[in-house]
Amino acid sequence: MNTQAIESGYYVEMTDTFGGEPNYCWIRRAVVQANSTREALKLARREFGYLAKHGRITSDYGDEIHWTPYGQHRVIMVRWSDNPHEMSFA
């Protein structure tokens, strides 16, 4: 995972959910460089320890993906940014 200062990349967050929506009771954040949103999701899943877990993409907006692991109340959100160090989903 590349966390050095970069000009563009993907901003990723993992948090808990309540009623299927992000709850932000706790949160983990990272910045990754990837060639696509789905590749960034794979890197985020590896970083957060969810690479071997099954789940589904619950939202796909083209430049933003929300992925939820089966049987858990969590979500990983991946969003493209020209300056990911200054971004937030909240």
C-alpha cells in the first residue's frame, strides 16, 4: 500500500454499517495507487484483511465503489481523487 504523498489515486475507507448505511462508529482509511477502481478495491481489501473474504459490490458509481463482505456489518468505500489526502466520504 502506497501512503506517500501522491497527486492522484484512490481514497479508501472501511467502517461499520447500521441499517446498511455507513455508520462511522469506527473507521480505517488509506490511499492507494491503482489503474482502476476495482484494482484499488482489491488493494484496499488486502490492506484491511478482507482479500480472502467473499462479498458484493453494493454500489458502483463509476469512480466510486462500495463493497460489503457477506455476513458482516462493514463496508469498504473506494473513490477516485486528484488529491486523495484531502478527501472524506463523510
